[in-house]
Amino acid sequence: MENQTKKINTQYNHLFIGGEWMLPSSNAKAYSISPFDQSQTGYTVLAAKADIDKAVTTAKQTFNSGVWSNKIPEERQAVIARFNELHKQYSQEFAQLTTSENGSPLWFTSAIQQGVVFQTEAYLQAAKETDWEKVSINATGANLLVRREPVGVVAAIIPWNAPQQSALVKIIPALLAGCTVVFKPTPETALNGIALGEIFMEAGLPKGVLSIVPADREVSEYLVSHPLVDKIAFTGSTRAGQTIASIAGRQMKRASMELGGKSAGIILEDADINLIAGLGKYSAFTNNGQSCAGITRLLVPESRYGEITEILKQTIESITIGNPQNPNTFLGPVYNEVQYDRVRNYIQIGLDEGAELITGGLDKPEDESLQNGWFVKPTLFANVNNKMRIAQEEIFGPVQVLIPYKTLDEAIAIANDSEYGLSGSVITNNIEKGLEVAKTIRTGTFMVNAAQPDFSIPFGGYKQSGVGREFGTYGLHTYTELKSISY
């Protein structure tokens, strides 16, 4: 164990491979640097290819041994339920650590930690309700047995923006299905992910079932292409997903991928102004604008364009910007300098394309205490054409665009005019009309009047937004293979 007195540490000199702390085969390290003030949060050693070989081989041997894969489903569920109880005891500590690693405001990371409890409970309920074996009899009198069996060794790879949720949305269903897992967190935000290993072991997970190996891009690609990996579960950019899909395709490997988004919110003429303000604030600026499912394109009827633009301007300018560890801060810094430069570059692109800057822009907030952080002002563009890059490309920062429309048919066409299809919404006082609109949009998740989904229904995208679904029964079954036996 890395530290006998703590489950959650900030300095890791060993890798967690198969439930054992092992020295890495190289001296490479990744440092976690606060996006708020550039202070060092901690560090971890990085896995090299030899360490990936060890982790994957351990996972394959453990899977083949049956120590986890052959347990009855109820035994696996008991371990995961115990993990969930232990994990939520560390909720606030995880929230604070994640905030220090990636700059997500504490209100958001705290909410995520609470949500993860319900996410795991939904997977547990799905596992209880799943027919792991089902027998029927055909017309000839033969018995027909259909089994759900674990897919095998899973490589779970996640990004930095919501690391605890992204990790457990993959690890939990994989383990419930009987798989073994090699989990690869983003190195610079790996501290909160590595800490999961000890909690799983305390919950009773057998040794060999889980490894946690932060690694750079080259080594990560080696993990994805490893011949002993049976399934890849990935969350990240569409570009990275395309690379992974090509590797998986060549090897006929199972893969599920939750990728980028450029989701549209359609505001109808009868929409309530308070709902519009809420959509403007929470849809694009939650988690510092770094959310794949954010509603970053607002489609506004021309008849109310001036009114809605003004209320959104007031709403966005009221957002509290500051130290993400302060519970009263709504918007913190973006993840790092690369992300800061990327977002500001898109703001400049918007200006160059002729969009009207309503609020925000290129300058940092004026507060002197924020000058060391990667802060981008929450930015709103109006009079945007859907062909503009700021309307088509995922910015992944606190930038929202307003696109005018004349008719509802035009709004639907604009919403669907995107290579992405992850999320979407409509604001209207007519629920039936809202449902009609929802059914026309080519996207995996859709909200009418900001009604929130839960963890029992599928989440994932159409088109370039991914392959497969997560949450509940739908997510659990992606970690299984179906076998038919007649006798």
C-alpha cells in the first residue's frame, strides 16, 4: 500500500497493478499543477510499455482463473455495493482533490461525487434485473440457453474534466459483468483515480482484477492495441476516438466511446424567460465550459432575439468567477495553458468570422487574484451563422453562441446541421410541442425544459459523438457477450 494511513494521497511512487503497489519500469513522472495558481498538487509515476504488459497479462490471467469472472452475479454485486458505501465516505476529499487537479469548481465536483453514488446504484439495480442466464424451449423440444458472459479484459481510458465519474461509469459495469479492468487515467489528473484502487481492495475485490496505470499518449495507444485487451471503453475527444476506433476495427475489438459534442438548445417563442436564463448559465458554463454535453449553441427566434440576448448577457455577467475551491465560485479556470490558448483562439476566430461579441472576450477577468490562473471570461456571441467554426467545432470552454431562426423547421434543421449528436434541449411552455421537437433531433440525449435524466437511462451520442451507451442496463450490457447454447 502506498501509504498505510491514507486512502487518498497526492504522491505516488508506485503503480497499482493487480492490487499490488509496484515500482514502475521507468523514472517518468507526471505532476498535477493547479490551474488556479500553478501550485503543485502532487505527482505520480507513469507506466511504460513493460508496465502495461504486466497489467494486461495480470488482468488476462486473473480473468481466465475465474476468481472474479466465475463468481455468481450476486457475489460481484455485494463487492460493488460495499465499494459504493466506502467511496461515498471520501466524497468531499475527492471533490477537493479533483478541484485542485483540474480547476473544476468545488460546487461541481461535490455534486459529481454525490451523483456517482446514484450512478453506481443504478448499475447495481441493472445487474440485479439482468437475466444472466435464460432458458427456453423451441418447437422441436430442444432447450435453449442464452448466457450473458463477461467480455474479458477491459481497457478503460478517461479524460480530465470529470475524472471520478468518467472512471466509475466504466469500471463499475465492467466489474459487475465479471470483467477485469486496466484503468488509464489522464496523468495530470490521476491522483483521484489512483486512490480508487485501495477502496476497491478494501471492498473485497480480489487481487488481479483491477490495475491503475497513468500513462502518456504513446503508452496509452499501446494499451489500446494490446492483443490481450478484449474491449476498449473510452471517453475523450472525437479525434482520439477515431484513432481508437481504427485500432479496434483492425483487431475486431469491442469498443464503446463517449466523444465530443456541439449541442443545440432550441428556444421556442413561448419559452419562459427564467428557463432561458437557467439554460444560458448552466448549459454552457458548468464545469468551466468543459462539458461534452453542454448546450453551446442556442437557437433563438427572431421575434424575441433582442430580449433573449439581453437576459443572457445579464445572466452571464452575473456569474461568479474565482478560486474554484471557494464554494461560492461558479466558474473557475480552464484546465491548463493548452486549453486556455485553444479557447481564446476560438474567441478570436469568432471575432474574425464577424460574430457579435455580447460579453466576455479575450481578456482575463480584472481581479488581480486571478492573474496566475487560466481564466477565460464567460463569453457570449450573437448573430452567429451555423456555418461559422464557433458554431460547428467543439470549443470545450466557457463560450456560447446565439443563432437566430425564423421558423421552427429552420431551427430543427440548424440543430441537426452538425457532425455531433450528443445532447440537446428545447424550452417551451407546450410540452407536447417540446416532445415533437425532441423526436426530430439526431442526438442521443435530449431535455425538454431542462428536465434532468437519471442514471437508469442510456447516455451517448449519434454521429461523431460516439458509439455505444453508458448508464444502467444499457451501459452494463456493453461489457457482456451473448452466448447461445442449445441442448
